[in-house]
Amino acid sequence: MAIRGLDHLFLETHSFEQSANFWEGLGFKLEQKWGDQGHSAGLLRCDEAVIVLAEVSQSERPKQDIHFTMADPEKTMERLEQDLRVRITQPLHDSHWGTRLIQVQDPDGRVFWLESPKH
């Protein structure tokens, strides 16, 4: 099967510091932080749960995405192209953070990402 597990939850926020504080209150620890004021981002972890938090401008509506880990990106893409039950909204491509991604959409319009480290 293509999916190996949940990789991370991606959350956008209008206030990185306030949102990071909220998640730390739930037991997450900020392990990495990058960017600058107004465009901060970071990775928070609590045991196996991972959140990538990214700040967006006040004019943008914050979104959230679920990223699943996939085993073999090329084979997964090939299999999904043959499966009429799955709508591919972005075919296999490289991310700017060093992974390979496929975006799919469920029948209700929700978007999910399949992600694998780039080898």
C-alpha cells in the first residue's frame, strides 16, 4: 500500500508565537524554528505527533493540511493514475524542503498530501 502512516499536520497561523505557545501548552516542544518576524515557521513534536506551523499574513485565511508518508513515490503515482477512485490534484513533484509530494482530493473536496523523503 502507498500510505505508511501520518507524517505531519501542517497548520498556518496569523501569530506564530501565540500558536506555538498553544501547542506547547498541549505538550508539544518546538524543535526547529526558521523564517523571520511575520513569516516564522517551525516544527513541533509530542512523541510521534508532528506539527509544522507556518505564519501567514492577516489577509490570508489560515489553512491546514494532512501529510501522509508514502513508501515509493514513483510506484504510488503510477498506482494512483490507474485508480479512478482517487482524484490527483497535483502529480508527483519535488518540494522546496527536500521531499517528493502528491496531492489528492477526497469526494468532499478535502485535500491530502502524500510525502516521501527525496533520495
